[in-house]
Amino acid sequence: MKKNNPLLGSFEEAVVYVNSYTDPIPADLLLKLYAYYKIANQNFEHPGSKSELINAFKANALIQAQKIKPKKAMKLYIELVDNQLKNISD
């Protein structure tokens, strides 16, 4: 499927990069990644953190990104990883 959909392949590579990232990620960047990931995967379940405060921040991030379409969310996720997260680790 990656051959037929290069965007999906790039998105999955970016997700693997984030999941294997071991340094702390700034909260604002992490919340954007969270929102774009959820939208890209069309996962509209409520945040599942045990902390109500964290759930509120996650819900707010989703509300701010609610008008973004899944393909655009994939592109934005990839851009965040390439332009911001990879620069942190340099």
C-alpha cells in the first residue's frame, strides 16, 4: 500500500520516528502531533489519560485542529517531524 500511497508511507515513517524518539518533546509540539495523528487516523475516541488536565489539553488540541482533513493532518504531522522534531535532536 505504501507504493500506491507515498503520503501514507511517509506518515508511517514519521510515526515510527516519533515512537522511537527518546528525548523529551516540548508539550506544544507533542499536542500538535497528537491531534494530527488522531485526525489522520480518523480516531475520534476521547483522550484516555488518567489525568483530567492532560485530557483537557488533548481535547483542546483536537478542537483547534478539528477542521483539518485526514490527508492534510498527515502532511502537517510529517512537516512537524521533519521541520521541528528532527531539528531538536540535531
